[in-house]
Amino acid sequence: MTEENRNDIRLGLLRQPGTVIFGPGQRQHLPSLAARHGRRVLLVTDARMSTTPEFTDLVAAFKAEDLEVHVFGEVDAELPRENIQRAVEQFSGESIDVVVGIGGGSCLDMAKVTALVLAQGGDIRDYYGENLVPGPALPIITVPTTAGTGAEISCIGVVFDTERGVKVGVASAYLEPVATVIDPEFTLTAPPGLTAATGADALSHLIESFTDISKNPSLEKMQKHLYVGKNLLTDVYCRYGLELLNTSLERVVADPSDIGARADTMLAAYCGGMALNTAGTASAHALQSPIGGLTHTPHGFGVGALLPYVMRFNLPARVSVFAELGRVLGVANAADDELTQAKAGIERVDALLTAVGAPGDLRELGVEEKDLEHIAEQAMLSTRLLANNPREMSQADALEVLRRAYRGDRSYWSVS
């Protein structure tokens, strides 16, 4: 059995918004939260959300607080760079005080990167990468309307650079929101496909953060890098988030109007965001990025389709952690050996992904066998994510994972 990497320095590290308010109906706090930072508010959302009664009511509530409201309601899926350019051009002369993102992950990332460019100038390309932001963004408030991305918590904004044909992250502690308001009532009108995809995404965040490498970073590395590995505090959020999803995902699929299930799923997604903000996602996300570019399928379904195969690849380096996963999910018998417990945990995750309707293999995403080598090659460019994976993944390893995911081969790698 491969010797497992551990958190030898007993590190705990979290990055989080200054204020977090969670619960049904809690969006009523938004105007007063925004007013703490000034009078001119920019709301960013997508075309669907901008036409809903909930959004209209929010705009009225901000105005009732004597706030000057500006709206950018044209955020596109996957957040193309052109969205940011249009918003900055439109609002750079308005002396915006605070930016509020309302919607799914793209809307929340839009709030972060728009707040950055409005404050620091230039083009968003100037900030691609890790810790290249020279100073604070405008204050950012995030309001998720889906349960999965964790973007309401994270200090990363992901942009699709259409000219270059790639997704790029802007990663900086300066992008940490000053507040987030998480109101599960927003998810009640989410289409079933969106609920399924974001649920799979939340599960992947918790699994990858929980099984990540423990980096035992030096002081210098902690100051220079955002992802410092699995640690004591991220594990607390992972365990709780996994316990919630273990029951809430199946409940919300059975009854989309169940506000209790919606709340539990949204709280689990928040836990996933809290964990990944310092532990980071890993190889499932690295492999999904080129797949998303090829197939234009939802991100959550991409990582959901990959996760069963990535877990099996990582198992030899994380037997005790996957065994704990089995116990957290209530499917492992503590009297059994750790490998048996670990496989029980992995297979419970398989079942949860099936319950939400995640694709079972890459063919369901539209991936063709001839694409696999290109996907493996492109995944190797995601060095920031691959560095979090508990088992080193070469291009040959990535290709083998992809081949198994294409065939639907859920056999286990050898654990010796």
C-alpha cells in the first residue's frame, strides 16, 4: 500500500468572507450590507435572473435604502472576457462603491473580476494567474442562486478567454467577498438539470478537498500561494458538507420543492467552497476543463462523470481518508479493513452521482475516443490543480483515467 501523505504540521487555514448570512428569506439583509460600503451599487446577473420577480424586488429594496442602483444583466454562461470588457466600459465613469453578484458561478465570478478591473484598471488579462492583483478590488457581495459552485466563498474568478479558447483563473485574496448572503429560496425555481449539475459540482468540491494532498507548507509558501493543501479546518467543512449531501441530494431530486433539502444542499455547497478556498480542487477539475471546451457541457456534469474514475486512481494514496469517507457517509463498517471501508465510501459517492443524474461515462458528454489524448495533454496545463492531487498524475496516467471514464470501467487500481 502506498505510504499516505499527512498533515504533519497540524495546519489549519481558512479564507472566508467577512460576513456570511445563511437561511431562507435572508436576502432582506442585502441593502444594509451594501450600504456599509457606499451609495452606488452595481448589480451583476444574467438575463434569466434579471427578469424574475425576486430580482425586481431586490432592486426595489436597494432603492428603498436610498442606494443608487446600476444593473448589468447580461452575464453569459462560462463568463466570456467580453462580458467584463462591456461592463467596465459601461460603468467605469459611475464611481461604483460596491459590486453585488447575484446568480450562478459565472455571475459571482463576474462580480469579482469586474470589481477588480473597476478598482485597479487595465484588462482582466493583466491579472490571469495567482497573486498578480496589486491591490484591493471594490467591495464584493455574493448572492448564489444555485447550490454547487462555491463561488460565493472563493477568492478566484474564472474567465473564458474566447480569443485564446481557454478558461483562465484570476486568483487573489483581494477577490475575497466582504459578504455573502445564501438564501435557499433562490434555488426553488432552478431547472432540474441545473440542480443536478450543481449538486454534482458541490460533491466533487468536497471529495477533492477532503482527499487532497497535505502540503505542509512553509510560511513563505502560505504567503505566496492560495492553495496550501488539505488541512484541519478544511476537513471540518468537508465532513459536515458530505454528511449533508449524503441525504439532501436524494431528497431534492425526489421533491424539488423541499426547502429543507434545498437548504441542506446549499449549506453543503457553502462548505465545499470553504474547503476548496485553501485546499483547492484537483485532477477531476483539471481533466474537466478541456472536456468542457470540447463538448460545451455543464461543468458539474463533467466533474461528476470523471469523479468515480479519479477516486479510484487516487485510492492507493488515500486509503485511510477514503475509509473515513465511507464512515462519514454511513456505509462503512468500522470493523472491516480500511480498504473495504474505502471502497464502500467511493461506491456511495457513485450512487449519489447516479441519483442526481450525472453522466456515468464520458461518452454521455459527447466525448469521442479520438479526443482523449488531446484532453490528457491539455489537462497537464492545469498545474495549479494537479499540484493538489494526492497521487501524482502524469499525462499517461491522465490518459488511462480518461480511457476508463470513456468505457465506464469502474475497476480499481491496484493497492499493494
